[in-house]
Amino acid sequence: MEGDVTTLMDVMGACERIVKTPVPLPYSRHTSRFLSLYAMTLPFILVDSQGLKTIVGVAMITWALFAIEEIAHMIEDPFTDKSFSLPLAAYAETIHGSCEQIIGHPLTWDYEEPIEYVEQVDDIAELEEEEEEEEEPEDPPPPKHPDGIEIRFP
């Protein structure tokens, strides 16, 4: 069971890296500009050989290429709450049910809504600045014994 928990934690870490690593803005812009330039010049290339069929051919080709680009933008962040995203709540419920089966009794679990959509950051330096600005969490108060004795750890 310890190996399974370790694997689950590794997968969770990989998912966090996916969320926190934005696609570089120049990459996204370059793709859009290249596709636009290609779509604008394609009719001039095909018109001599295809004639009026160029209109239909160019429309189909550009639709397909821009659809692929849009799909790429959608799958950049698979953890949003959009219809095309991963069903994270269902995954969490399945893991919860599996843990209950392994342990043999129901677990108490207060389900919280997923974290708000993480906005894409334009620059890694900006992301690092935001992380530095985050406050350090305060240490929780030390645990207390049922008899009121304060427990301290070294």
C-alpha cells in the first residue's frame, strides 16, 4: 500500500508541475502568426492549379489547422472546470472509494471544490515573483493532550 501512496503522490506532483508551468507566450504567438500567414498565402499558391476549387480547399485546410490550434489551447490546461477538461471530481471520488475499501470502513471526508482556475502566466519571472510574494503559512498551535497537557516536539 505504501508503494501505491508513493505513486499517487508522484502523479500528484507531476500534475502540479503541469498546472504551474505555462506554455511560453512566444511559442503560442508564433504558432498563431504562422498559421495566419499560411492561411493568407495558401490561396495564391493554389489558385493557378485548382481554380475555383481553391476556395473550398483553402477553407477546409484552414478550418482544420485552426481547429488543431484551438484544441492545443484547450489541452494546455487540463485541470480547468470546463466541459473538455479532466473529470477531477470523479477521479477523487474513485480514489476515496478505493481507500475506503482498502481500510474497510468509511472515511470522513469534507469535499471541497477544486482550486480556482490557475491563470496562465506570461513570463516565468512573473511566476517566480508571485511565488516569492506569497506569505509563509503560520505554524499550527501545538497539539493538546485530552487532559489539557500541552505536547511539544523538539
